[in-house]
Amino acid sequence: MDLVGLGMGTWNMGEDPKKKKDEIAAIRYGLDNDVKIIDTAEMYGEGKSEKLIGEAINGYDRSQMYIISKFYPYHATPELERKSLEASLERLGTDYLDLYLLHWRGSHRLSDTIRGLQDLQKEGLIRNWGVSNFDTADMEELFSVPGGNECFANEDLYNLDHRGVEFDLLPWQEKNNINFIGYSPFNSGEGDSIRITHNLKTVARDHGATPHQIMLAWALRSGKILSIPKAGKEKHVKENIEAQDIKLSEDELKLINSDFPQPTVKQPLDMI
């Protein structure tokens, strides 16, 4: 399966009991409207996000969902990966993950991390494994380690304000058939930190859309990546689904590029 299109992110979800009802409704709205990919991590609320998802997906056909979770870099040894995974599976109420990611680089040897992930994969506890917050040099190092080329995906920050991956990482991953997952298409927090320029407003008006829908349509424009905006409110999930149908013209992309330029040199990997 190629990871492309729209998924649901769950960072900062499951942590406020007052939001629980709305968050579960949002996830279920996505599942009911063909958004089948859910991204989480053991770090998100120290398991609270996974627990919320477990409650939201209860009663749904597990085989029709694609669930991604991540483990801390200090859990990146065979023994600790297994413990992390078992805890995540219990919270999620499932017996396997579709994709399990090393959340960011740590001090453990990549060879040990890969060995543990391969064991979990052989046992059917995970379908695939990958990494997150890896830059091009990290990916090259990963590929130099036995089994490293089995990596299925890399998840990095990608939005209008953070385009550095376009310079070398995205081409490298495409060449090596590694799926790219872009997190925080609106940045983190309340999604209001990317400036709403006049050009963004113009393009949005021409499509009868919101500026945030244009931001998401821009992130999805290549048809080659998966973008995972937060799925905290049903209204936002609905708007995200609608954004998939927005096709930006070359002229519109030029307008957007004039405000948010493409990288012309290598940039350090951005993270949130």
C-alpha cells in the first residue's frame, strides 16, 4: 500500500476530558467518510491519544483501518520496543499495527532498532516499520545498516512554512520508494501560526474554500505523500476531506510560492 492522501493526526488528543466526546466523534466521522489512516504515538499524552483512538474505533472493522504509532528513541532496543508495542496495542484495543515508527533519532544503534522491528514484523505484531524526523543523511545511514532498506516510511514536518524537505529528502525518498508522511500541515497548536497572506485568501476565495483548506490542498498537490492534519473536531475533519478535491493551478501555485518560496539550498530538518 502506498501511503498517499489524507490521514488523521491525533497529537494533543485524549488529554482533556471535556473534549473527549468531540474528539471521538471527529475520528468516527473520518472513518465513516473514507479517511482510514490514523496516526498516533506513545508520547502523545503518554498513551492518552492511543486510548482515545481505541475507544473511537471500537466496533469498526479493523481490517479497513490503517493505524500508525511511534515509540520513544529511548525505547529503541528489541526488548523495549516490544514492551512499548504491547502497551500501545492494549491501549488501542488491537492486536497489530499497520506501521510502527521510531519517533526520532536517539542514542541506540540503528542495527538494534531494526533487529527488534524485524522480529515484531515476523510475528505479525506490526505489518511495516519506519522512522520519523529523519533527514536525508539519517536515511542514508539507515540504508547502510543491514535491513535498513526495509524501511516503509519516514514522517516529517511539512507545510507551507516548512518546505526544506523538498530540496533533497523528498526526491531521495521517491527514488528509494520510501513513503513520505507530512505532519502538521497547519503547524502545531491551534493551526494559526502560518500567516494568512493576501494571495492565500485570493486562492481560497476562488475555490470557495478556507485558507486552511488551500494549505492542505497544497500539501497534497503532488499526489505522492500522506498528510495527517489533527482530527480534533468533526467540522475540521469535514473541511480536510473537502480539501482533497481542490486542484491548484500552476498560476495559483506560483502565487503561493511567491509568499512561501521553494527551498533553493539544503536546510536543516525542521521539527515540532
